[in-house]
Amino acid sequence: MATKEKVYKAFAELIYSVVMADGEISEREKASIARIVNEHPIGTTIQEYIGGERKDISIVQSFLHTMDVCKEHGQDNEYSFLIDLTEQIAKVSEGMDDDGLLVEFVSSFKRKFHLN
């Protein structure tokens, strides 16, 4: 079973790939992300991804990895919050056009884990 820490790391990687869709993370995006994740344990993990060395992670790879980790972890009450968090950050991300990738991931994730 995957730990909660692995779930947070998978979502942090996903969020990183979403905000890196345009190749960079602006100061406005960093400030918005910090505000959105304020006082949640995942905030530290997300900040480590954003502040660290640039990673070559595609959005699709991140979606698949996140789904695999969450399948291994099993049902969790926090998934709704993490999906909402990902959607909020995507909205403030300057490089994330709505090409349907995020919408499809969210829809698939919600179906798999029976979320509203």
C-alpha cells in the first residue's frame, strides 16, 4: 500500500507538470500556488518540486503515475481535496490551456474513486 506521503508526491509531481506546461513557472504562479496550498501538508512537497531542479515530466506521465499511486494507496477521503487543488492550480497556470487532458484525468480519477 502506498503511503500518504507517496500520494502527496504524486499529486505534487502532477501539479508541477501542469504549471510547467508552458516551460516555466512565473512568480505569479508561485504566489498563487503558495496561497492555494497554504497550511496543507502537500504544500511543502509542491514547493520542493517547484523550487528544485527542473524536471522533464510530461502531463500524461504524471497523470498515469498519480493514478497508479492512488490505486496502490486505495480509497482516501482526501482525494476530492487533492483533485480540487489540482484544478485550482491549473486555473492560475499560465501555460495550461484547456486541451482536455486535465478534464479527462479529473473525470477518470473521479470515476475510479467514486468521487462527486
